Amino acid sequence: MPGTTPGSANPATAPAISSHDTHLPVSTVLVVDDNAQNVELMQAYLETLNCLVHVAVDGVDALEKVPKVNPDLIVLDIMMPRMSGFEVCRRLKADPKTREIPILMVTALNELGDIERGVECGTDDFLTKPINKLELLTRVKSLLRVRHLKSALDRTLAYLSDMENRPE
């Protein structure tokens, strides 16, 4: 499934939270899940937040798509063929080019050991299946807000550094 445009979700499934409530710029989200029904559900929910949603069908596909779509957030299933979400998260967080991308792990697992393993590989947050629309949207909005604030801070710090290093 290619990326889609904001607002293409079915209005009947739109949550009470609308994109104008978030005060966020259009954001790119990569959804990584091998289950087509989970992907469709998350796409419908996320598009109500003014997100451009891209899809990867497994961990290997995700690692190939990240540099192409440059996501602001990755919603990552844990249990997938070819490469687990744990391994994808570990690799992304180990790479200086991708370590700042927030990762929201989505899992049917609820064992404490799985949560510890997710934290060890660097995930930013967890969501348990079945997906609750309000919980997904609240966590995504929070992670995107932090992502955009950090980007603004980085731009400001770069500007200040340039100003300090200019010859007088």
C-alpha cells in the first residue's frame, strides 16, 4: 500500500480528536505490520490526525523504507516474519541517522519481559493490541509533538551557532 493523503479516511471511523486539535504540522508515519487488517485500521485512525501514512509489511521492508520516507514516527509491530520489531528498533536506534525517530511498539505481547526487551532496544512507547483508537491517537500525538519540538529546538540551536560563529 503506498502512502496516502490526509483526510482520506472514512468519516464514519473518524475519532472525536480532529487534526485541527493537534496543532501539529503534517507528519509522516510509517506503520510496520504484517497483518493487513491491523494496517488498515491504524491507517484510518492516523489519517484523521493529518498524517501521511506509509506502510511496511515486515521488519526488512521497514528498514528499506525508513530512508526513503523519512518518517516523523514509526508504529512498529513486534511479532513479524523475517525480522522482529525488537531487531528493527535496535537497528534504527543504533544508527545516528535514524536514532531520533520515535518508535511506538504495538504488540499482543503483555509479558513484563517483552516490555523490558522493548525498552532495552530503545522503543519510545508501547501500545497493546487490540488497538484502542483513543489510546493510539493520544500516544501518536504526544510522540509527534515531542518530535516536532525537538526539530524546532535543533533548528534554533543551529541558527544560534551560526550567529555566534559569524565574523563581525
